[in-house]
Amino acid sequence: MSLVAFKVGDNAVYPGYGVGQITAIETKEISGARLTFYSLQIIDSGMKIMVPKHNAESVGLRPIISRQEASKVIDILKEKEVKVDTQTWNRRYRDYMEKIKTGSVYEIAEVLRDLFLLKVDKELSFGERKMLDTARGLLLKELSLATGTEELRSEEEVAAIFGL
């Protein structure tokens, strides 16, 4: 059974898709079994996702981070003494994709930071630019909700965090 119980109106993070709002909790009969689902609407895309309540934890559905966790994420973003991976772009891409799929806000912050720092030194591949946008989108929406601000919306503000 899931340790996290959501209510209608709660915000939750669905790995790889971002922050959504629980719009309903419904029970449906599927193959003779009655299952309860969280109906989640992703805020940025409007996509609707139904997550079986008993599976919510295993698919990574989680509450948005707290203010304290948000400040840890901002600290990760501000780290400059990091060794940015110098392996080939496609190897780096696979590694970063794995981190994004975990749904961990800390791993996504590392991807965003590393790609941002890499972008300063050289041109990113198309895939890396797309991944930078994905990581930014996944992270910034959650950070702005966690801190109760819209302060992290623009690229200039992200660049300011990195001191660029």
C-alpha cells in the first residue's frame, strides 16, 4: 500500500512529466477487480494521467518538495566545482536521461547544472539542448511551487543562479 495519500487538489510530481494536480480519485472496475486511481492533470501540458493508487509509489508519484528541499536544490544548481562529464555526447545523454527518469529533484538539478555549465564551454548537441529544456521545465515548475514564487521562470534567472 502506498505510504503517500493524495487528496483532490494536491500537487504531485509524476517522473518525466512534471508537476500535476490531483483532479479526482476514482474507483473503476477493470477485469473484474475494483481499483482506485488518482487522476492527475499535468500543469504544463494539460495531459491527464490515471495512476493506480496501489501503484503510485512504485511509479514514483510523489508530493512536491518542501522549502528546505528547494533550497538544497538551489545549492546543487549553484555548485561550480563539478567535473562535467567529457565522454561523448550520446553517452552523456544516456546517463542524463537515466537521472531524469528517476524523478529525483536532486538528480534533475545535477543534469540541469551540468548541461548549463557544459553550454558555457561548447555548443550542445540538439539532444542535449532538448534535455536542458526538459530538465529546466521539470525542475523550475516544482521549485516555484515549493518556494511559492515565480522567481525561477526565465533563463536569465537560471543563469543568475549559476553566476553566468
